[in-house]
Amino acid sequence: MNIQNEKGMKLLTELKKKTKVRRLTLDINRRMIFISDIHGDLVTMKAGLEKFGFNDNDYLFIIGDIYEKGDKGTNLEIIRYVMELDRTHDNVFVMAGNCEESLRFILTPMPKRNFLYYVLKRGHSILNDMADEMGITISEDMDVPAFIEAVHKNYIDIYDYIDTLDDVVIINDTIVLVHAGLDDINNIPEYSMSVLKYDNFDTLSKGVDKLTIVGHYPTRNYRHDVSCVNPIFNMRKKIMSIDGGNHLVKGGQINFLFLESLKTMKFNWNYVDHYPKHIMKCDVNYDEPDDFINVTYGDNEIEILDTDLDFNLVKHINSGITMWVHKSYVYEDNGKMYCYDASNQFLSVRKGDIISVIKKAMPYSIIKKNGYIGLIDTKYLDYDN
């Protein structure tokens, strides 16, 4: 059998999911809550729902990427929770993201090398969690067709649920919800993947006719000056980007966007994250650098200049700006050095501030305050007055 041709054609047919569009007419006086890109983090999601008082009088919209890329073992837990939440609450609306489509890749047999690349190299997938729950070991010599058959048999309820999720939701002909992006509400693509995976939508879009709320692309990636994972409200283009990079960006969070009501159209937001918290016991003041930089993937080549305990002093090649980067954020590829999420920002704080400690190290620690990520001298975390 020619796997690449015969099975590949079947796979392509199944992958071309028709775009599901849903138009809602909702009570204009009720609060609406929008979240996206949870990535398996049920604990943090539930903490946010409790913290911000979600109740039966609210509308809750989950705009895709419920699972994948989080911690091992969390994907089945969260999709089962969301399925039950959806089943028991008529005020909850769950939408598809590109990560939900991972199940579609095993709907029909696929080349073994492609399957193994996904479950071995990427890991932390719902497919890995299914294998663990069924007692199947993922390995190079595993029986892939038998695994796919077992998934079909044991998890058909999850696949059927995922297959029902909407790709585009239009609320009272006023607000458009889509996981990644949609350029023209009057010209919705026939197939869904282009609206579920539209990287850099806020930058590439020329603007939309109706207010559009999206996730998918961590807001930190839009910023080239400061490291920040808060929502971005581009009202000139009518785009609200809310993906806080939870479990993707170091320092990521789940952003909760609130609409007071469709009647007032007043928005506000808050966030939750999974990092340990620390109450500052002293003021810490840093001078701002002459030029801020937020290093993101695609423009992250560096040169290592020096080292100090857990950190490297590096120079960003394109800008020439130097910064301290934790050694675990630095990697080599084809003889060149790169770094993950990094910036040259030291965060000033005040006594009593509650900060998230992303990575405690020496001589610096990586922290977050009000959604902004930067460094602090670790001695101030250990300060005792």
C-alpha cells in the first residue's frame, strides 16, 4: 500500500473540516467573559472562574486551545471538565482552536513517521495522555494502527464533541469570536484551519468591520519593546487579542476579558497564572534602559559575552542590545546561539506588591508584576525587615 498517496489523500479529506459558524442573540444586559488558550491548565482556569465570580447570570466563551502544550496528564482532565461544563450550562459556549484539531490527525491512518514526530518530539499531547490512560507505551516501534483503533474505541465521545465545536461565533451581529483571525466576516473561508491558525493576525490584518476577539497568538509576541502578556486592544483595527501565552510563554497567563454588557459595551480584564506568589517586603527601584527590547522567536540570535552564576550576559545580534538571560533560556542551533523569551527590563516594585515568581535563581530572578515580565535581584526576594 502506498501510504503517502492513498492514506494521505484520505487524511487530507478528513482534515478539511468545514467552517462552523454560529450566530447568537443574547441578553444585552448580562456580563460576558471571554478566555482562550488554556492549554490543559484546569487548575488555573477554575481558579480564575472562582476569583472573578463566574455564575449562571454570566455568559462564558472559551475561544479554543483548551488542551495541548500544558503539563503531562492534564489534557483529558480539562476536556472532560469543559464537556461537562458545556453540557450542564446553557450559558457556556466552547469554540474550536487549532490545538483541538490534533485529534483530527488520527481520525484516519496516517504515515507513522508523522504520528511519531507529534507524540514523541512534541509530547504533552492529548494523544500521549490517552496512551497513558490506556496503558500503551509510545515508542518508535509501537503499533500505530492499533493505537488509532484503540483511540477510536475508547474516546469517540471526546472526538465527537470536538467535531461539534464552532469556529466562528457572531454575537448579536456586534462581536465576532474566532480563535486566530478572520479578515472578512462577509467572506468566511469554507474550511476552518485558516481561521484557527492565523499567526500574527493583529499585525497582518488591515482591520475588520466588527469588533473581533481572538486568541491563538501570545500577546508577548506582538511586543518588541517590553515583555508583557496582557491583552492588546487595537481599537483602530477593531481587534482584541487575549492570548496570554499560558504554558507557551515563560511567564504566561490566562487573560479574562469581561464585557459588562452588550448594552454598555464597557470592557475590562484581569488574569490568573500558575506561578508561586511573593509579597514584596521592600521597595526596589531600577533605572530604565535607554532602549527596551523584548526578544521573541524569529529574531532571537545572540552572542554570549559573559556569565554570572545562573545567567549569561548576551548581546542581541540584530539590535546590539545587551541583557542578562537565564542559562536555561539559551540554546544552540547549527552553530549559532539563540535565546527564548528574554528582555532587558528590570522591574521596580513597591513594598506590599504581589508578584509572580517565574524562576528564582542567582544573582537574578525572573518575576512578573501586573502582566509585565522582567528581572529583579534575588536578594530582594529574600529581604527580611
